[in-house]
Amino acid sequence: MSQITNYDAIVIGTSQGGRFLPIALADAGKKVAVIERGPIGGACVNVGCTPTKTMVSSARLAYQARRGADYGVQIGSILPNLQDIRQRKQEIVEGARLGYQNRLEAVRGPNLELLRGEAHFIAPKILEVSLNGGKTQKATAPLIFIDTGDRPAQLAIKGAERIPVLNSTTLMELDTLPEHLLIIGGGYIGLEFGQMFRRFGSQVTIIQRRPRLLMNEDEDVSDEITKILREDGITILTETTLQQVEPISGGGVQVTARTPQGELQITCSHLLEAAGRVPNTEALTPKASGIQLDGAGYIRVNEQLETNVPGIYALGDVKGGPAFTHVSYDDFRILRDNLLEHGHASTKGRLVPYTIFIDPQLGRVGLTETEARKQGCNIHVAKLPMSAVPRALETGETRGFMKAIVDVDTQQILGCAVLSTEGGEIMTIIQVAMMGKLPYTALKEGIFTHPTLAEGLNALFLTLDT
């Protein structure tokens, strides 16, 4: 066997957690290798949060401009330019990527080495790295951290190999606007892209196999979002299963789907697969390491993020669970606290918020009403339409509602759903109250600036007194 380079720690991948972890380890005096096969920053910076939310902002501006007359402002024709939108997106992505790369470069030296290439296990604690220049290097360390993330699943349907199927990455690289974008999947990726491209000017159809959109949310939340998207001109087909696809002479795709009413033929110009993701574990050859995977190929970890192989950890999307950048960063904090600060942090019971960046946004944290009732909780449900919030009326953004789940016995807030302009920001206020274990009455009686959206929290919790 060729020479093996010894490190104190190896980090594979550079997403949110994988960017900060090697710096913390190097600052603690450990000799660290960071291995990255693609652009620095992982999915969030390059193909996820940063580019999509940048494009969502462009789409919202187009939507607002078209509503000018509602505000007494006359605006001329609105013509989104997809090439210019993509260029703006790319510039912001490159700036973020450069910023993260500079952080790594700042600590490079005797304690941190960046290896650009793909790593795979050849033994439990030994990696072989196929470097981008064509050479290979073997490396070992008592601590190995896997942060390789996941990627869009491929469309597994008859005829898919004969057509160009888009995913969440390739869709953002289009130069021309789709005439008719058909989206497979009613989760947050499909909804964000669906509304975005509808606002750019595309005809949009969303096919959802299950009875409703966003099946993890309460039914009233799902129904309200469906109503909003249909108001925006999006066609939504639930309980609909794709059967086959085939190319059309001259361009386009013919889609055959099964609906509750029977077989349906749909013609579209572009097809987006947004119904699932798969972990980036195959190239790691995890079998050689002895690491256990779940049935979907994600890495199994305990509450301290350690795999079944002592000293090998996984963080971020590759371990399954909620696939959010802020979860990856909290994974880093758990590892930092436990390995460098001798703490006892774990994933058990952590409060994971999230926002779906449709418009209005859906901010969510804690239990849904459905989950609370299934757990036998004694609850009150506070609910307030955004049309009852003065700031929403003044800004013309009255779609949606605020909803909170409150424990009757303790007055603690168990969860909330805020479907509103800046719903993620309003949700965060409730999350902070939950973190501080404040009773709902603290928000009911709190002084909030008038007129703000947050002021609606007073009225939301006042509904529990009626």
C-alpha cells in the first residue's frame, strides 16, 4: 500500500456544517484535511438556498410590479429576462462561494489542508482521494466527518430516458422561459419553483401523487396554500400519478397521468422532477468503512451524530432527517461542543424551524395541530386571518393566516404555522418564545410596534380568550 497521510481529523464535504467544523478543529490545534469534490459551499450556496431565494426575489418583484394598479401606481409592461435573472443569481452565488472559500484559505497552513477531489473508503478509517489533477492520495484520521449532502432524485418513469428531465439545479440554468412547466411533486421545492416560474410568465402545472400539497402540514394550511397558488394561475392536480412521458416531434413532452377521474394527457414544454432526493453516499463506498446506512441510503447516526463506527460522524443532509441548512449548522455546534468543549449536546428534542419561500411564506416550528392531537395533548388552537392585521391591510398582503397550538394546562406554545408575508420572521418570534418557555400570554400582552406584522401576535392569542 502506498504512503498514507495522517491527520487528526478529516472532513468530507463543505456545506454549512462542513465549512465551519474544519476551522474550529484547526483553531483547536488539530491537523485537519478538508475534502471537496465540487464547488466550496455545498448545495446551499451553489444550487440550493442562495440561488433559489435570489430568483424568488426576482419573481416577487415581477409580481408586485404587475399589481401596481392595486396601489394606485401605473406601471408599464413587465418583461422578466431569464438571462439577466440568472446572471444576477450567479453573481450572488459566486460572491457567497468566494466568501466561504476565503474563510478556509485564511486558516490554511500547517493545521488545515484542502484536498480538491472525491473521497472513498478503502478501510474503516482510511480514505483514498481521487484528486482533480488526476493523482490519488490516501489519508487516515481517528476522527472522520461526512458532510456530502444529497441530490435530486432521477425520474423513474417509462420514457424518461428519451426526454430532457429538469431538476432543481438544471432548471435554474435555463436561458429561455418555459412556455409550460410541468412539475412532479407537491413539496416545498416544487411549490417554490412553480410560483416562481408562474410569476416569470410560464404556464405551470403541479402534479401531486398524494391527496394534497405539503402532506406534513395541517390540512387547513395545505388547503390555503393550494387556494393561493390557484389564485396565482397554477394548475394543481392531486391524487395524480405519472404513468409515462414521451417526446413530441418539434419539441415538448407528452405526459400521461392517472387521475381519480381517469387517464389524462398533458402537453408541456419542460418537465421538472421535484419529488425526492437521494443521499450522496455511493461514491464513499461506505461498505468498506463498515458504516451502516438506512433503507434509502442515508447514514445512520445516534443523537451525538456518531455512526456505528466509533470516530466516524455524519452531519447535514447525508444523515437524513430535516434537510435544512440551519440543521447542518446546528450539527456542527453539537460536534464542536462535544468534541472540543467536552459538552453533552445532542439532537434529542431540538426545535427545528423552517420556512417555505412561497409568497406568502410559510413559517413553521414545533408541533402541528394534527401531531398534537395524535399525541393526546390538551390544546387550544389560536387562529387569525392576515386580513385582520392592520399592517397586512396597509400593504395589500392579506392572504394567509397565523395559527398557534397552545397547551391548555401549561400555557406553553407547542407549535405554530404562519402563512404570511415574512411568515418566517413572524414564526421566529414565536420560536424564541418557545425557546424561552414563555407562556402564550406573554405574546398576547406584549407591546409590539404599531403598525407591524408582529403586532398581529397580540390579536392571534387574544382569540383564545373568546
